[in-house]
Amino acid sequence: MKLFALGDAPVSPCMVMRFKGVTVMFDCGMDFVPMLSFLPRRPGFSQSARTTTATVDEEVQRTWERSAVTGGSSETGQQAAGATSAAAAGSSSRGGGGGGGGGDGSGSGSSGSNGSNGATATTRATSSNRGSLPPSKRARTGGSSSGAASAAAGAHFTSMGEFTLVSGASPQARLPHVEMVDMSTVDVIVATSFHSLLALPYVVERTGFRGLVLATDPSKQFGRLLMLELVHLLRSEPGAPASDAWKDARFFGLLPEALQESAESLRSVYTERAVENALAMVTAVSFMEKKRIFDLFTLMPAASGYGIGACNWVVSTEFERVVYLGPVALSPSLQHSVPLDAEPLKFCDVLIFSRIALPPVVPVENALGEFCSYVGATAMRGGNVLLPVHPCGLALELIEALHNHLANLQLPRVPIWFVSSAADSALAYAEISAEWLCRRRTDKIALGEPPFLFTEIGGKKGGRLHHARSASAPDFARAFREPCVVLASHPSLRCGAAVHFLDTWRHDPRHAVILVEPAFTPVMGGDGGGDASGSLRAEAAGIGGSSSSSSSIGAGGSARTRMRQLLAPFQPMAMKVFVCPLNTEMSASQASSLVVELKPRHVVVPQQFANGDGVSGGGGGGSSSHVAVPDGVGLSSYEPLDVVSVPLKRLYERGTIVKDLAAQLHPFKVPNRMGKKVRVAPVLASVDTHNNSLTMSVPSSAAFYTAGASRRRQLWGRADAAMLREKLLEKGLTKVRTSRDSETGATVVHVGDNVSVLVRSDATHVTTGSGGGEEDEEARLLVKEALKEIVSEF
């Protein structure tokens, strides 16, 4: 069996398995972390806001042109940054209160794709409103080829301290390396969660894949909501600049190191039509529902506990079982879905881990308590709380926790806003997903109560929960009041309503943004997930400082670099920033315990968890950074783009015997190695393969019988010492006696002085002495004939 690791990031695995002539792809997700290398796509502002934005842009444009004439010194750039930052701060205060005049993140406004706040306008001192060079700039820099290249680069890149960000293009996400395999040979794609379907439109539209796609119904429905929201947030406007112009070979040296490695695998968002075409190929399945594939094996999803509809996959043949683990949640906190079902996963031949939480791991119970304390402290001082989240998954799990905590603090007038184009659909679908929910939720349904509090705390005047498609929606503008808690897309802070709210509130120290999505907020070693505000705001103040040299995602230095890059377009910031990743995925130590419980024969894990040399850090509850396996269990590891050979050999196949051949068989009972008796029969047959089915029939060729007759015959059965002695006496041997072997307890038949036969239940050993002559050789041959007479042969 071969495994191909096509995913680059731990949060978006993609693997292909080839076994028994069938190719199965596990997961087809997208990595959104590369979006951090792009400037945010700002929402379309109101008319008054657009007028202020135009004024700021003109001032920036004049400063930029003066910089071009004087050679673009860093001092001039810094002066432009200060002037523009102050202008944008003024526009924010004039642009209207708490976000009532904001946009929806769709990019449909006329203000351009890169927005207008102070920090971003500063960085756009080298670009026009659309990210393309103005004629005046091209005229002044056209004197040399290097000048032209520099000018062109200015249209696509922006330097922000230690970071170089792509401007003039919508943020792009990274796809799996599907070019490693011929997608036309992939027979099935299976998804472990809704995040694992997000790259499916690319695979369907741009490769030769024409196979079957399997996913649970919640994964399909939530995946559709996330895909359509991405289209809503990131789809380019008509007439916008080419989204891939920044990938020109001339600019390769200007790309951040991360983009140099992954630029070819980054793609702009798909179309709505591509989404619908891809989802039309998805077949919805239920937990424990078996799907037969080409009459070779079955695919079956089993609950993983990670979210509504999240699952692991069991691949079963008649004689082998392979288990692919997606994201698995073992903690009951923040869990409203069916918990992990471990029973179908036990005693498998191969256990594949695709996702394990990177250390240091903070127990979700601790992180949730700190999260609630941050929300409560901010609301008590009259500030707003921004939670950049996906509209499905974690957002649904946080709403009830937020409501209960605010109620305990006796803050009934603090509303919770869920701002996303998918908000209403996500809440509605969660309410009707009874079969995918945990026992506590289904018991409420049995009593005639709704499974969630969404209906109880929202949907009526004076309720705490409100949802809106965008921040510019009329219902949002009418009902908005402060202080409030806002859950908004996108956690990358590069598109969606979260960008608008952060732009609006960033200058007010009363407000706070809490970063909770694990993919964008790795735990910083040494912080332990605690009060990251002080340390992170210190980092933000010095955002132009040097970058850490750490290359480990989970290590503290790289985590702080990720945070600085995440917030770079919004500097300077006065609002508080809290880092509190709520990661419910199992840790390496929990994965080790799961291996002991499931008892597989072979385990496959990511390389960083295979030998203890992976990422480690202080704080948190993770006690180990690698997966330990018991003695006797095989272990393989993989890195991105690896091809791994897994020791799973095919020993048996099931076939069909035709009636005529079956009539010729005469099975008899023999004991196997486990001591149980099984029926066996010698057979000489012709084996035909058709549609992956084996059929054994009576050979039609005389030559076939001749070949079979000349084949070496095999002995089968159990030799009896008493019968062997009688047969030898019948053949004229007189010196035949028996004894008991002292070591094994088996019977030994002695023939003469130099020949002995050790008769055991599972084997027979004939020993001849070295000093014997023709008599001993004759005795040995007679022993052979006698043995053939008392056992069967085929």
C-alpha cells in the first residue's frame, strides 16, 4: 500500500492511498495561512466614507510621487506613513460610530480592493487605488529596465516593516499538491469535515477527476456555506487587475520566503457555479453507513467528535482494515456533536493520523475559561469584543458559552452579533441536525425543546443573539448598540466584516479582539495561552522589528511572528489583543493513548510527531511532543510531498467456486495454528478475474491437468506415531520402537539404530545418522512412503 502526502500544512492535510488497484483521496482542504501575505480586502464603505478615502489616497499619491522623484528614500516613506496614519485615524473617527456605515466584505464597493485605513493607506504609498501604476509614475521610472521592474513591483507589493505584503490582488489560499498524482485515476474522495471539502471545486473544474465524493450531510452543507462565503468575500470585481500578476518571474526575489515556496500552489477563489458543480458530485452518507467500492472494499464513516458531521474513515476489505483519522476531539468541552466512536476503529491493520494539535497544547477547558474572562472584562468596561471566526464550527460552539457567561455577569444588555453571509443558514441547519448531535442535545429534542439556545436567545425583540449578512445591512444599522460581542468572518483578517470592525475599533483602547481560530493563532511557547495581551501588544508596538529565526510553527518566536503579520495592516492599534486559541483536537499524548486503545498493527504519523524531535514548548497541558507506540506495533512517518510504502500485504482474496468444481472437492478437517479445526480440500482449478471478482472453475485444457500433475505434491494433515509404527512393521522393518522426547514431550519412532522420526502435532522430523549405509537409506525411504500413506497430499 502506498500513501501520497499532498498537503503542505498540518491544518489542511490531504492524502492519497493506493491499494488493491483503487486510489482513494482523503480530504481536499485549503490552507488559508498564506492569505496573511496579502493586504486586506476592505469592505465597500458608505458614500461619506468613500469621499474621505479618496482624499487620503490623493495625499498618499502625491507623497508617493515625490518619493519616486527623490529616489524613494526610507525617510520620505516614514514621513508619508505618519501623515497618512493620522489622516486615516481622522477618517475613522468621522466615518461614523460603531460600524453602522460599514460594508459586508464583498468587495463590491467602489473604494478598491485594498481599503483606506491609516496603516494600509501608508503601505499603499506605492500603489494606486486599484493596485496598478499611474501614468506619471511609469513616466518617471521608465529610464531603465531595473527602474521599470521596480515600478512594476511597486504596483504589486507593499513593505510593512519586516513584512512584504501582496497588494492589488485578492488574498489567495494554498491548494494541495494534486499534481503529484494523476487525478483521473483517483476513484474516490472522502472528507472528514466541512473544512476538508473547500478545495473540491478546483479539483472538479481543473483536473481530470470524475470519481465519487463521499461526505456526511453536515460536512456537505456547512462546506457549501463556507465556499459560497469565500466567493462572496474574495471574488474579483469586473475590471480588477489580474490576480496573479504578482507572480511574475521579475518579482520572485521580492516575495516573502513563504510565498516563494508556495506561490505556484496559491489560487484565487472559485466561482459560485464551480461550487455548485462540485457539490453535485458529493454523495451524503451517515455514520456507520457502508459504501461498496468496485466490489473490492467498503468505506464507512465513524464519528470523530470534532464537530457536527466530522468523521474518521474505515476502509475494509474481506481481510484487511485501514483507518484514516481526521481531526479528533476527545475533550467534552465545546463539544455538541456525537463523541468519538472508537469501536469501529479497533484492531485495524493500519492507523493513519492526519491531524494532531501542535505543541504546546493548552487544554480547551483552561483556554475557554480565559476566553470568557477576556470577554467579560472588556464588556464590563464598556468595550466591544471582536471574534474573527469561520461561520461554521467554532462560532456555533462559542455562542452558548458567551451567552451563559454574560448572563452570569448580569450583563443582559450586551448583545451577541453574528455577522456573516452564512450566519442564518448555519444557525438554522445546526438546529435540525438531530442525528449528528451528542446525547445531551438529542435528549432536549426528545423533550420537545430546541437543541441549542439560538432560538431562545435570538429571533425576538430584546433577545441577546442577532445575526446579519453584513455590517452594512439595514437591520444591523438599526439594532446595533454598544457594548457588544461580534463574531465575524474571516479569521485571517484579510477579508470579510472582521476587517471593517477592526478598522473601526482599533484606535479605542476600550475594545478588544480575541484571536481564537487555531490555524491563525498558534500558542506561543511560554505564554501557555494566558494573558497574551501585554506581550502581544508589546510585539505589535514594535511591529517593524526583526523577525524571529525560528522555523517551527508551534514555537514561541514563530508564533509571535505570525501574530505580528496577522495584525500588521492595522497598525498602530490601541485596542487590546488577546491570543486564546480554542483547539479541541487531540494532542500527541492523547494520540499515544488512543493507539493503545485501538491496538493497530501499524501506525502512520506526521514526521514531527514520530521521533520526539518535533516542536515543543513551555506551558500548556501537552506532556509529549511525539506519538509513542507499544512494542510490536510498526511505525511509519511522512512529511509534505512524501510517498510512503506501508507494509500491508495482501495474503488472501475471496472468490467464487462454480458448481461443477465444487462437486469435485472433498474437504476434511485439520487443525490450524490456533488449535481450531478448519475444513480444507486440494483443488486444481482455473481462476478468472472479471470486474474485480475471482471465479474458480474446472480447467478446460488437458495441458492444464498435465501441468498440475507434474507439480510437487504437498502433504497435509497430522501424522500419528502408532499408525506410523504399524505401517513400518507392515513394510518388513523389525527394529521399530517408540520413546518420549524429553524436551517437547512428542513421540519419537526409532527405526534401527540410526533413523528416528520425531512426530509432533504440527510437524514431522526425520533424522538419519551419519554413520549409516545402504540400510539406513532404505529405512529412510520406507519412512517417507509410510508417512505419505497416513497423511493426505495435494
